[in-house]
Amino acid sequence: TVVLQFQVPKDAPPPAGKLRVDYIKPESPNSYTPEEHLAIKDGRATFTVPVPTKIGYQSTNETLGYFIRDTNEIAVPAGTEPFVLTVPAVPAGALHGTVLKPDGKPFTEDAYIATVIIERPKEFNESFLNRGTFDCRDGTGKFMISPIPLGGKYRLVASAGPRIAVSEELTLDAAHPIQRADLTFAEGVSFGGVVKGPDGKP
């Protein structure tokens, strides 16, 4: 049994939501097997793995209130007692909103939301750069990107084919951990032309 015990700032509430966990099975020693997203209860997540093995964990869009650094290659030895790991949890917030068409209706085609870091938060690591892409093909146009470390400035960029919409700068801090930014694509126009080579021919 592996127990991930989350360490939070003094007097802060524990994390909530779910966490992703991966581990190596004896029959597949060269690859990690993803575990179902684990529920965090009372500030800890508990799961069972075959031993000896290696495990990894990372936060997901379902990890609420905190950013947890992606960690892997943790050796879990054989034994009968629970293997307890202390996991630092950094207070975090979220960015949410709706992607809209030029007429103000929800955008219902393929669209993706990326988080651009304008000013890095104090608690930052490169794995965060891989987060923040959101597929909003469910027809509502709504999105939520979480967890995002507090203490930073961000900008959201929505893209759909040639269309791009950019938000204002958004600051996430203890006073404003959740910010909303709706993104509206501009009305496009059609244009045509001819691509020619150096000799002037098409």
C-alpha cells in the first residue's frame, strides 16, 4: 500500500479532487501503467501496487486547490508496512471561461486553449509548460484550466484553424485564485491569390 501524504502551508485546507498515479508492473518492466485517477481524501491518496516497483504521480484538471509537481521513478521496496510519501502541494488557482463565435454564441468546433506564462510564479517547474491545452468540442465552448500556480501572470490563447483569440493578462494570487476570461473569435474574411515562383510563374 502506497500513501501519498500532501504537505500544505500552515492552516491551509488539504487538496481535494483526483490525482493521476502510474506504476510499473512486473510483467512490463519498461513502461508505466496508468492507474485510475485517485480520489484525494483527508489530505492523502492511497493505492496498492505490486512490489518491488517504481511509481509516479502528477496533478490533473481534477486536482483542486493545489499544484503538485510531476514526479516519477520513485522506488517502492517490498514490505508489509504502508509506504508513505510526503508530497509538497503548492497553492494554486484556475482559469476558466467560454470560447465564443463572433456573434457571441458558444464556439462548437474544434478549439484549443493554451496558457502562456507572462510572469513566472515563484513555485514553478518546466513540467507546467506542458499543461493548459483544452479541447472544447463538447458544444458548450466552456473550459477550465487547473491547477495553475498562484503568484504568476498568464494569458490565454484560443486557436481553431486560422482563428486566434487572446485574453488580457490575468494575475492569479491568494486574493484572486480563480479568474474568468471569455475568448471571442473575430469575424473572418475570405481572400485569394496566386503563389508564384521566382520566374513569375504559378
